[in-house]
Amino acid sequence: MAKKSRKQQSGGTPATVALTAAGTEFTVHAYDHDPASPSYGDEAAQALGVSPDRVFKTLVADVDGELVVAVVPVAGSLDLKALASAVGGKRAAMADPAAAERTTGYVRGGISPLGQRKRLRTVLDESAGSHPTVCVSAGRRGLEVELSPADLAALTGASLAPIGRG
């Protein structure tokens, strides 16, 4: 597992560029992604030796016609009703993968809540606040970034809500 501190990070993905530009402290964790892995998030947690409740997946949902980003622990799933409620909507469904990729600028399995092509409304599961740091995709498969939940929320403009299940 390769680690780079903010000071060692050069170039990188839009997510790491955004973190560097903001002066945010973060650590990059790289691992060899297995294309046959059934779950990107579980693979990341295992490869990094981190509890799955500290590794968060970035999901894009459609809430009443608006794309919204949900960031939830890989150990559970997204509660679509709770997400809709958190943003004042009525109905939520998972977004079309092509629309999610086109809007965020990232590929599925590598969508980061940071450095997206178009900044989307973001909701971070409130469980993130119980950890000193969390890991999210750094913008490509096999690359995670670790940072404080407060920095993640601040940089994405996220609201915190109980949107994760299990």
C-alpha cells in the first residue's frame, strides 16, 4: 500500500488536485484493483486493512429529477427514502450510471465526492462523524483518499444525515 501525504502528492486526480488546492490534509492510499472484485468498497477496505465502516462509497441518485451525491459506509447500503427526505425531496432512485459518470467526470467504481466536473448536492451519512478520518475514492479504481469527515463535508458542501442502512 503506497501512501503519500499532501506535501508529496503531485498531479493526480481532480479529487487530489482539489484537496491540494484547498490546503487540506489528506493521505492517498493506492492498491491493486481487481476487476473481478464484486464490490469496489469492500475491496478497498480489505486492501487498506481499514474497517468497512470507515470506508465510504460515493453513490449518485436521482431525487425528483435532480442528481444528488450520497456518501455512505461500504459496510451498508443507501436508504433512498432517507436521502430524499434529507434533501427535501419525495422520491429517490439510483441515477443512470452513464449520467452519473458524465456529470461527475469519474467512472463507476471510482466516483469521488471531491473534484467533480459539476458540483452536485451532497449528503454524507452522519456515521462519518464518529471517526477521526474516513476514506473515499480519490477518483479512480484502486485509489482512496483519507481525510477528516469535517474536511470532507466542508469541501463538498455536504449536509450530514442518517442515510445509510446496516
